[in-house]
Amino acid sequence: MDLGNGKNVAQLVVMQPSLSSGQQSSCASKSGKGKSNCGSAAGQGDLSPEVWEKVKNHPCYSEEAHHHYARMHVAVAPACNIQCNYCNRKYDCSNESRPGVVSERLTPEQAARKVIAVASSIPQMTVLGIAGPGDPLANPDKTFKTFELVTQTAPDIKLCLSTNGLMLPDYIDQIQALNIDHVTITINMIDPEIGAKIYPWIYYNKKRHEGLEAAKILSERQLLGLEMLTARGILCKVNSVMIPGVNDLHLVEVNKAVKSRGAFLHNIMPLISAPEHGTVFGLNGTRGPTAQELKALQDSCEGEMNMMRHCRQCRADAVGLLGEDRSNEFTTEKVMEMDVHYDLAIRQAYQEHVEKQRAEVVVARNAELETLAGNRSNISILIAVATKGSGRINEHFGHAKEFQVYEVNTSGVKFVGHRRVDNYCQGGFGEEERLETVVRAIKDCVAVFMSRIGHCPREGLLKAGIEPVDRFALEFIEQTAITYFREYLESVQRGEIEHIQRGDAAIRQGALTI
Ligand code: CLF
Ligand code: SF4
């Protein structure tokens, strides 16, 4: 099938480095393990068909989908109506974005053209989000106009909105009328005393409010907006920034409050804080959480409610799979020069191909899980993985800019987070300093999987007590993580190795560029 740009579906498959030609070609019958889950379980589980349809290829609402499907953001919303102490207006919105200046602000017309250009080139791009760089609902005309224009040309693209929630109750009708099925609200507190430490002021009803009063209004509006959306069947995700010493303990209460109001997913993200960002928290030395502090809080909130653990705190103009950014390929200048041709059939054909690959991952994992049947142990390990996506181990150690972290025990395998690093290999040479940052980021892991690794970093990892594993190159992550765990457990049970509780690891806090 021709894409109109000289490429066909087969060529697009080859263009995606992470999409191998399918070493295993059986099809999944069913996936999922009962409970509706946005953790590692793939498949519909006990979600209704209607909800499954909304989440199945949304990379943020389904952890499993994020290995296969991409999102894009368009930066059409520059203004904001509140001030968060973790935000510097010169940078992207920290609700949804890492601190990095947005390259370009777009008009709705420019944004719509960009979306169509990306959708034509990246057929697994399934979601358009508007997340800043300010607040989308502080810029309602630009936000809704952009969604309207995109829907006219590309009705298959899911629409997604992320807001601080202050103006949300006023726009519920418009959100529903435009079929915006996914709304994220950033809720960092339900107690104004805590809110006053996070928000110095808000601008509401043509007036600036400060301190407790500001936090009270914001909290009431956020919770009201959440209730109104869920009453209409719109899927809501709640983002919370974990700020140690300010709201970390309180977020368990926030979790209960949003769960009781029907939120579908809770995404607790680490505070990104460094003096160079010029934020209040960055300048007053408020630190972000460690990897294990974040995981412990996420674990404690994980009950019936799904916790998101794969958020990349992406920029307001990010394009691509979560964790990658292809926005440089789609600058306004480049988009204007592109011969844009939107073909729904091509996109659907490509996505069918992705679905087959996705099913293979699940079948392989479930078959491997059977080999652990009857084996009960309290041992649980973390494994870091270098991957470019598609659920495979397909990244060279030296090229990895992040490692995905999986927890494995006799109950199964679960994605529990990711760690950003400086890639070890620089122009063909490894850098010792960079290896140290990698080790700091994954030192709570027993092993790290990669497609290839050089001699020096291999030795360095071994010295740090982390086993480098390249024997599973190009194979499925979850399946091989279970294989590795089974072998590890057998070695422990035979007394050949001793299982040692690992230490904590660092979440990278510096300025990020993706
Ligand atoms: Fe964008 Fe947000 Fe929609 Fe996703 S991002 S508006 S829900 S399409 Fe996703 Fe990025 Fe995390 Fe946001 S990884 S920052 S949760
Ligand atoms: Fe910054 Fe977003 Fe907070 Fe507004 S809502 S102050 S843009 S982090």
C-alpha cells in the first residue's frame, strides 16, 4: 500500500528499528489477568469493551500499549492561570512536561497541519495531547480550535487534554462535544494547608487569590471537574507530583479522594527540581524523591486503582513513543515543506501489524509464566532493560538514554518504572563518568538486559554487582525476565548464590532535553 510519500506499510515496518520481523508468529487468544490493569498486564482484563476501546492504543493509559503506540503534543497553550512552585514559566509545564524550553508555539492551524504530517509519517501515532506549555483551559479558544481542526481531517486520532483543573468545570460540555475521551488533571493536594506550600497564587474570576484561599478554590474546582467528567463517562487520569517533605505522605489521601470520584488512573510523578531551573523548589533546595521512595508510594496506592508508572514527564511539544522525541523532524518549517497525505487505510493496516506483534509478546510471556507455576518464594528482583520499544531487548547498552525497570517474582513480571541516564557511548567511546551515572540509576537492579555491550562497561557493571545480560538480544523483555528470574531462583535454592536485598537508586534530576 502506498503512503503517498513513496513508502508502503512494509517499508514503514522496516523503518521502525524496534519492530522486528516477528520471530514468533503465533496469535494471542486472550491476555490480561482479571483485574483491569494499566500495569504490565496486557489486554482487556475486566474492562468494559467501551473503556477498552478508549485505552487499548493510548500509550499513557495502557502501560502495555506504550511499547507500541506513540503520542504527540502540540504547544498551542502558552498562558497559565496558577503558579506552581515547581514551575518556571520559561520552561514547559511541569504537570506534563520536563523542564526544557518548547521549541515553537503554534497557532491552531499550524498545529493541525503538524498533527496530520506526523500521523502520515508515524502511523502508530494514535493520540494527540494538548498539555501546555501553560494550561490548555487557560487558552480555551486555541485548544478547542486545534482539536476541532484535527478531528475534521483525522477522526481516528484520540484527543487528550491535560489541565491544572482550575477552569475545568466551565468546559465540560465542550470537552464532551469534541469527543475528548481522555482528560488529565494534576492534583497535588486535597488539603489547602498543603496546597498553600505548592501554589503561591491562582487567578480566578478576574482576581488574584493567594495562600490558603487560592489552594481551597483550586482544590474544590479540581475535584468538582473530576466528578463532572467521570459522571459523563470521560476517562480521567490524575497526575500528582511527589514533593518529599511537602505532599509525599498526603498523596495517599489524594489517591483515595480521586479514586472515590471515579478517576481511572493515578500517575504519581517525581518532582524534578534543580537550582538551574529557577523554580521556587529548585532554588530552596526541595529535592525530588529517590527511585525507591517513589516506588514505595506508588506501591502503597496500588489497590483497586491503576497506578501509572511509565510516565516520561514529556515536553509540551513531544512527538513519538514515550521516552523518545522526534519533534525535531517536525518543525514548522519542515512541516510546511512536507507533502502531507493522510491515509486512514494505511494507518489501520500498520496498526493491525502492531497488534499482531503485541499479541506475540503476551503469548510468549504467559507461556513462560507457566514454567513458574507451583514455585512460591518471597524473592523479588528488579531487572533494567535497554529497549527501543515493541517489548523487545533491542538497544545497545551504550546507546540507551533510559532503562526500563521490571519487577519479577513468582507472581509474574511487572513494569515498575524507568530511569533516565546519559548514554554511555559518545561517538564510539565510552565514558567512565557516564557509567557511574548509569550504575547510580539502576543499582537496585540485579541485572541489566541489552542487545549488545562492550568489554569496559561489562566489567564496570560486574564490579558494581549488576549482571550485564546480552544473551537475550532481540527477544521479548517480559518472557526473558521470567526466564532469568527462574534461573536466578533455582541458583538461590541450590545455594549457589545468595539473594541480597539491593539498595536505592537515583532518579535523574538534571535538566532534560527530550
Ligand atoms: Fe499527552 Fe498526557 Fe495525554 Fe499522554 S502525556 S496529554 S495523557 S497524550 Fe503521558 Fe507524557 Fe506522562 Fe503525560 S507520558 S507526561 S502522562
Ligand atoms: Fe506551570 Fe503547569 Fe503549574 Fe501552570 S499548571 S504553573 S504551566 S506547572
